[in-house]
Amino acid sequence: MSIDIRPLTERDLPEADRIFRLAFGTFMGLPDPMTFAAGADLTATRWRAPACNATVGAFDGDVLVGSNYVTRWGSFGFFGPLTVRPDYWSKGIGQLLLAPTMEIFARWGVKQSALYTFPHSPKHLALYQKFDFWPQRLTALMTKRVADAPAAAPAFEGSRADLLAQARDVSGAMFPGLDVSGEVDALLDQKLGEVVTVRDGASLGAFAVCHVGPGSEAGPKTVYVKFAAARDGASFAKLLAACEALAARRGMGVVLAGVNTVCSSAYQTMLAQGYRTQYTGVAMQRGNGAGYLAAEAFVLGDWR
Ligand SMILES: CC(C)(COP(=O)(O)OP(=O)(O)OC[C@H]1O[C@@H](n2cnc3c(N)ncnc32)[C@H](O)[C@@H]1OP(=O)(O)O)[C@@H](O)C(=O)NCCC(=O)NCCS
């Protein structure tokens, strides 16, 4: 078996997406594996945003057998979804995809890199440990049903450039150089959702990059908070309510957001506001670094 590693092209995207669903659906034991993440797009949406994403494909001849997506948020990077076609599992292809992934992080010069995975899987933990990623605290994927319509936060007043600059201030205060501008551009350019903002006096107090509904990373009837950051607990609580208002306004029944449990104040605020954990993952960070996760960091995002 000779495996060629190269970036994905547009014509690889349907098969990459098929393998993504088949691999996760098979690993999770779904009766029909292809129903995994039905209606959500976690792969092509990233390929279409090359300013903050890179792709790595594994090919057996001309046949795609696995892929990985690598995301850059300024000085911070993460990878996934990493998937290999089930009939090629445990033949070293995951590792063949991860070696160039590490080269991408090096080329980007990220200060910290990370991933989200299954805490119960010895294989997953061992695979990532080979590349110096170490298991840390649990990441809770939490949801809240949106029954009534909470008061909406006023829309951001200003240009996209203003929004990006102010958002960069909020995220950069958590970790030098943490910058999700590419993620915001991808969201707005591809019309995948909306950025929810909360003011704090004259400046931005909090923002959330929210995917909305089918075709985005959220999937049907869902607002998915891919990343959010707040300057303090008060702004964070308002931000959650504003995300719920977005869900109500857009006719979505559920807000889904991932929080790492090391961010205990954010996690406890979510519990207090009625969020319940639907799925538990674990954060792994390179060199066992802390990155931007801290007890008082009001930050959301699961790195899936
Ligand atoms: C996870 C996944 C990408 C791994 O790809 P893969 O090609 O099967 O992985 P590899 O063969 O390169 O590496 C697996 C390694 O784990 C090791 N491993 C497996 N079980 C282990 C255990 N219990 N303890 C220690 N090491 C273990 C294997 O021995 C192998 O290392 P080796 O080559 O040195 O022997 C693939 O199985 C997959 O697509 N799974 C479903 C989707 C998924 O879970 N994606 C990742 C989400 S974070």
C-alpha cells in the first residue's frame, strides 16, 4: 500500500464528506453510520475558507481514504475532523495525516495547538500523544432548548473591519494573538450564520460566532456557537441570552455550544442558565499547554 498525502481539491469534497460521516457513524455505532451529523457541513465549509483552514488528504492511488482539516485562529491552531475510511483503519493512515498537520502548525507559527476527541478511546488518546498532545479537562457539548424569545441584543453598529478589530481585542486579552477573524469572514462570506455581540459601555463586551441551521456546522433547527469570548461574567451571561434570542428569531429550537470544564466560571454560568450536556469530549493540547483555557476565561468553542 502506497499512500500519497496532498491537499484536498474541490472534486474530493463529496467523498471527504462521505468518509467523515461513515467514519464517525461507524466509530459511534450508529445503526446507519451515514446519518452522523445529518444536515450539518463541517468539511466543505472549511475548505471554502482557505484564509484560516488547510486540508490534508490521504490517497491510495487516486482514491481518497482519509482527510484532516487544520484551522488557524491567529496564534492558536486546532485540527479535525480527522477521519479515515473504516476499511483502512489501524494501518497508520491517521499518523500519515497528522505528520503534515504538524508541519502546517509550524508554518503558521501557532503558539498553541489543540484538538477535541473521545475521552473513552485508548486508541485516540495514544494516537495524539505520539504527536505530543495530552489529555486535559473534559469539554461539554451543551444544549438549551429555546422556548420563548429572550430580548435580542442590538446588532453591532459598525463595519465588518470594526467588528473584527474589536473582537480581536476581546480574544487577544485571553491569549496573545488569538484571532478568529478568518472564522468570522468564513461565516459571513458563506452566509452560514451570524455574529452575536454584546456591548460593554463604549467597547465590545462579548461576541459569538454562531452557525445557524442546515448547511452550516449547526445542522437543522440549531444555532451552534463555534467560538465565543467575553470580557467578564456579566457580558458572558448576556451573550448566552443573545444567542438564544438569535435562535428564536431564526426559528431554531436549540442552542448548542461547547465549553471546556477548566473554564469553570463559564461552565457554571451555562449550567445556571439551563444548558445541559449532551456529549462529553476531552481537550488535548500540544506540550500539555494551557492555551487560552483558564478558570476565569469566558470562552466557548469545542475544536470539533
Ligand atoms: C481515529 C482515526 C482517524 C485513526 O486513524 P487510523 O489510521 O486508524 O490510526 P493509525 O493506524 O495511524 O494509528 C493508530 C495508533 O494507535 C495505536 N493504538 C490503538 N489502540 C491503542 C491502545 N489501546 N493503546 C495504545 N495505542 C493504541 C495503534 O497501535 C496505532 O499506533 P501504531 O501504528 O504505532 O501501532 C480513525 O480510526 C477514524 O477515522 N476513526 C473514526 C473517526 C474519528 O474518531 N476521528 C477522530 C476524532 S478526534
